[in-house]
Amino acid sequence: MPQNITLKDNHANSELGGEEWLCSKAAKNPAPGLASVQWTPGPLGRAISIGSRLNAEASQGDRAELVPKAETKLYHRRWSMLFLFSAVSASNAFMWLQYGIISNIFMRFYNIDSLAIDWLAMIYLLTYIPLILPVLWLLENRGIREVVLIGSAFNCIGAWIKIGSASPNMFPLTFFGQFVCSVATVFVLGIPSYLASVWFGEKEVSTACSIGVMGNQLGIAIGFLVPPILVPNVDNMDELAHHISIMFYITAGVATLLFILVIFVFQECPKLPPTQAQATARSIPPEQYSYMASILRLLRNRPFILLIITYGLNVGCFYAVGTLLNRMIIEHYPGEEVNAGRIGLTIVIAGMVGSLICGIWLDKTKTYKQTTLAVYFMSLVGMIVYAATLNLGHLWVVFITAGALGFFMTGYLPLGFEFAVELTYPESEGTSSGLLNCSAQVFGIIFTICQGKIIDRFSTLGGNIFLCVFLLIGTIITGLIKSDLRRQNANKLAKAAAEGRMSGQDYGTTTLISNPQTPSSQG
């Protein structure tokens, strides 16, 4: 008898309530008219291309069953979900840099060295590494609403803890508060591509992912700009403590408001899927999806492994530059704390523009490999120019070169997410983006520590050359990534099936199957 083929992208959990239950119900009982070819998985999961599977079925005298196109719909409230999530991400990202951009002030206030200040930023990177796999499991089994809710709760709690640390002897408490906020990062950093796929249509998914990433970038931009304004470099310690407490109260108030909004506004997923690929994704029953099998499949995906490395190198360089920016600027332009923040703001604002342009470009052209490689190469060029001009003594030149660097380096972030989704479909977007971010955190810690040591022992130029070397390596590896656009091909496959023209051609889309009787030669 014919077997049942299922394409997997995301799935919902059967224990959820409200509209989340509708998503779960869709997973258990695919709507009539689902544009897919289906078979029933067995006890062991294995990946195989659709064309290979259909050819195997044909050779065995079986016939694949075609079903009509599934009903899809775009809901207006998808934008509310996206912008609310972006605001939560921005709030969390602001607290990542609120110490580092005025590191000289906090070093004097808490009487600590530069490495201790650097760790207030690097704790965000370190926390992510051991917690990402449990959070990805939670995302797969409980859904996006609970993950974002927990993340915003940690963000709120950490912000309130830091209010009590506005005293010179309370550095341990401020570090603990920063640690709690860093836990929130694990719950929000990899969400943009997942949220975009669940809520947005085929022609806007890359733009939506870019906007989600821009939320984090906006928080970084505010983190560069606002702390030097709220906390001036005054000599009186009591006055300085007062300024610091004002900054902490503002961040706590914003985090609390966002947490309340998430409770009452943020939803799991729409009743009807936005795309054929998402409709197909809902067809897999949750009990037949293996989280660990998905991880193992991703780790055996060679193009994705190369992307993990290149993404980590690029974003790790950005983390190092963002963390150490104040030290680099102050070394060449003493007393320019406010302008150091403005330069950081320029980097991120330019990157937000780059992210949006890249997202729109991808939605129109679908040239993932070419765009990613071009932006990566320009990130390298931007880093070289920035390193060469930092010590010229002209701040206006630094503003220009830093802006060019930011346009490409932070503009790369959504490109990496979206390219990963294409390379790994039908695996969960949350899992692929989580692994990308894990790589970025590892390289971010390594680069921040190493560049900081090089700056202290040699010069800022030496530290920036160190980053240029790794960006060059990343550019070369990016050129070696095979462009296998599986999600795009899955949408084409679904449309072809709906038109009754499915020929069994191998579009490259992988599917979850398990058939212990399938010959090994077909694996």
C-alpha cells in the first residue's frame, strides 16, 4: 500500500491552548487539500530527497498520492507579533551594552579592571552556549509563545535586580542581574526566522526576518547612544550612583511593560498557515518528530556546517567590536565617551538599513548564496578600512568608516538566518538559527578576549587586523557553501502538485522518513 511522505518545517505541541491548540490540531489532522505527497514515518528517522523516494516507490510499483493545494491566509496581526517581539529583543540587547559603552566610568565606579567590564557583555555570549539546546527543545515542544514569554520574564527580573546595584560595592549584584538578563537572550535571539516562517507569506518572509533581527540591532543602537547621555563622567560618586540608578529604573520599567504586553498580546501561530511550505510542515504529528534526530541531521548537513562556521566568524567579530568599541575610541580620542556611543549607534543604524535592504532583496531575487557572499566580502573590506583609519585623528572619518562596516557586518545577520533556513528545510527554523547563534557566541567570547589582550599589549590596529584575518577566512569558506535552496524548492513542489504536474523530479527537498525496508542504496 502507498506510504505517507511528510515534509517537516515546524510543529506545534498538542498540550497548548487557544489558537495554539488549532496549530496542534492542524499538525495532527492536516487540512483537506494539503499540497504534499505523504507517507507514514516508521520507528527510525532518515533523510531522503523527494525525487529519490518517488523513484524508489515507482520501482516498487507504488504510486504517490497527490492532493490539492492547502488553504493559506495572511493575518494583519502578524505585524503586531513581529513588532512586539522586536521590542522585547531590543530591550534585552540594550542591557547587553549598557556597561561596555561607558566602561571607563563603570571601572571607576565599581573599582574593577577592564576584563571584569568585558565579562558583563561576554556573559551574554557564555550563557547562550549551554542553554541553547534546552531552549530549542522547549521551542519545539511548547511553542514560540511560551519561549518568548519566559524570555521577557527573565529580561524583566534581571532589570529589576540591577536597580539594587547602583552602589560602588554592589558589583556582584549587578553581575548577577546581567546574568539573569543574559538567560533571556537565549530565549529571544534565534526567534526571528521561526516567527517569520510561522506568520508571514512567501514573498515577505525574508523581510519579516530582517525586521525581527533589526529589533535586536535597535536595542544595541540605543545601548550605544543612551548610556553616555544618562550617565555622564562626573567625579562625585553619589551623583554618579544617582545617574546609574536612573538608567536602571528606565530599563526596568520598559522591560516590565513589554512583559505585560507579551502576556496579553503575543500569540502562538495563525489558524491557517501563511504558505504551502508551512501548511506541509503542520502535517507532521508531534509524536513522530524527534528533536535529537533533527539536530543530528543538521550536523550532517555539510553546507549548513560551513555556514555555522562562517556565521560565527562574522558575528563573533561584530560582538568583539561592539564590546571593545569604547576602549578603541578612547585610546585614540580621550574624553570622547559620548562620541564613542554615537559611533556605535552609527554602526548599528547603518546595519539596520543594510538588514532591511538585504531582506527585501532576498524576497525579490532569492539569491541567497550570491548575496551572502557579497555582503561577507564587503564586511571584510569595511573592517580593513575601519582599522586603517581609526588612528588618523579625525572622528568624522571614523563615523564614515564605522557606518560602512556596520552596513555590511550587521546587515549580514538576517542573511545568515534566512540562508540557514533554505539549506536546512524541512528542519525547524528555531533549531537552525539557534545553532548559528551558538557558534557566534563561542567565536564572540574568543575574539573579545583575544582582541582585548592584543589591544592592551600591542595596539588597536593589531586587534583589528586580528579580526580581519578571520573575516578573510570566513569569506573563503562562504564561497565553498553549496546553494541548495530547499524551502524555495518545496514551495515550487507544492505548487506543481496543486497543478497536477508533479513529475517526480528531485527538487532537493529533504524529508523525514523512516522505512526500515528501504534499501540502503537509496539512502
